[in-house]
Amino acid sequence: MNFFLLCFLTTSYSSVAEESITLEELKIQFGVLQKKIAQLEKQQLANTESQAKAKRAQVVRENKIAAETAKKTNSLKVYGTLRPTFGYIDEGGETQADVRDALSHIGVKATSEIDQGWSTTLHGEWGIDLSNNADFGKARQVYVALNSPMGTVAIGKQRPVQYSFIAEYVDIFDHANSPYAYDAESVFFVDNLLTYKYKYNHFTWMAAAQFNGDNGDNYSDLVNLGFSYDDKGLHAAVTYLTQDANFNGNTIGDDEVYAGALAYDFDNGLYLALGYQDKEYQRENGEADRNGHTVDLSAAYWLAKNYRLKLGYFDFSDGIDHNLSRDFDGFNTTLEWIPKPWLRFHLEYLKRDFENLDDFSSLSIGFRYDFAKQWQY
């Protein structure tokens, strides 16, 4: 019995010893885990502080950049475009080859901030006649403007409302006489002009008046009003124009023009635009009044990434119903290759059929090289 008791006591002691050793090991492992947890907490805290510090530094950099950008409220832009063409021309059966110019020009535009939301703009642009001696041509636009939250007021030679709202959207061709119907008897640049322009969301209102004093020309004492709606690829506009009609410096009446334009740039690369003018020739000294019109329809489509096809139809009527009329209609087709955004080449066929004058057609090639550089200071 003593033997059995001894065995029992021995076994019991061994079990207690093993249990004691296990608890010691667990205490050691638990201590190790506590240290690791503490290290992980410290590391996480360090990472959080590092991220916060990096974020604060980024905010400081962004604020610094924004402040520097805000200080650069003045801008200066210098730009130019050269557009020589070479064409084979057929007019009344007589043919000739000629180098011509498609309205090359250079310009400078500067804008300076006066106060929050207020700034002034200086803009000068002059033509270059590549068809002759490449001399500087007439000034295209030279004016100074005051920009404010209430709109923009400008004085000088400028684009009138009629071109800005009507002609510009059909004037997509590489030719000096485009838009072809509008070009016959309409305004492009007007001197001694006072303009006002106000834009609110998608709506734009514009008014212009020419004050030419005693120096009469074809566009003296002009008033031009217009309204447009622009949203994404859509443009819709109506305008009214009244101006004195002059002949040899004498006023012979006035002209009134009611016009409209509609254009849309589709997502699939198709562009369509229509410009229409109804012109009333009101005459004095016994000359009969008459009504004329201009119609310009322009279309363009991207055939590929760098190739664009342009088509145009035009119709002009001066309202004269005898052999002195210069009425005509016609079409043109242009293929453009645009390897770079600032460089394009074109091939154009143009046909004009006159009622009482010799018909005109031309096949021409041309280049267009654009340059622009702008500085903020």
C-alpha cells in the first residue's frame, strides 16, 4: 500500500510541476505580446503623426501655390497665323495661277486686374498680306475694354455683333472670302465702335454702335444688337443691324438686317451651322427700296483622327431684279489634313455661279501655321 501511495504522490507532484511550468511560460509569452502590442501602438502613432504632418505640408504647399497663382492676375498673349494659298482660278473662261493670302495676321492681347472681378484688356491685331509683299495690312481690331461683373465695355475697332453671333459659326473655311454669301455685303471689323457685352449662364447679350462723326464710310452710324444661347455644342442667336448706306461720302439711305444662326457640334464628329440674313435696302432720292438675303450653310466631319472634310453651300441676293444684280449661289468642298493642332494643310474646290456676271471657280491648296504664347505675371 505504501508503494501505491508513493506512486500516487509522485504522479501528483509531477502534474503540479508541469502545470506550474506552463503558467510561467504563458506569463512570459504574455509579456512578449504586451511588448509587441506596445511597439505596434507606437509605430501606428508614429505613422499617424507622419501622415498628418505630410498632409499639413501638402496643404501648406497648395495654399502657397494658390496664393502665388492669385497674385498672377495679369496676362500677356502674343499670337500669329500665316495662311498662304496657291490656286488655279477660272473666271469667265480666263484662267490663271496665283498665290494668295487667307487672312494672315498677328496680334497681342494684355489683361490686367484692377480689383476683385474688375480688369482691363488691351487688344491689337493686324493683317499680313502674303499675296503681295507680305506687308502689314490694315488693323483688324484695336481696342481697350473694361471688364466687370456687370459686363464688358470696349471702345475701338472690333468685331461687331453680326459677325460674333452669326458669321463666326459658318466661317470655318480656309479662304479670305468665307463665309461666301455673308462676305458680299456684310460687316467683319468696324472702327470707331462702342460695344457692351454681358453673359449670364448660357445667355449672352451684346450691343454695338459706331460713332464716326463726319467721316462717312460704308458702315458709319451703325447700331447692332444681338442675343445668343450657348450650351455645350449648341449655338442659337438672333441679331438686328441698322446702318447708314453711303455712296461717295453721301448718305443714300439705310440698311436694316435681321439675322439668325443655328449651329451644333455633335459628339460623333459632325458639325452643322446655318447663318441667315434678311436685308432691307431702304433708299432715298427716288431709288426703289429692295430686299435681299444671305444664306450660308457649313458642315464638317472628322473622317479620321487628322483628316476633316468640310462642305459649304451659299446663296446671295441683293434684291435687284435686272442685269445689274450681283446675285449668286455656289458650293465649296475642303479636305484638311491636321498633323498638329497648330498646323494644317488644305485642298479646296470653290464654285460660284452668278446670274449676270462671269462664273468663278478655283482649285487651291494652302497652309496654316498658328502660333500663340501666353504669360502670367
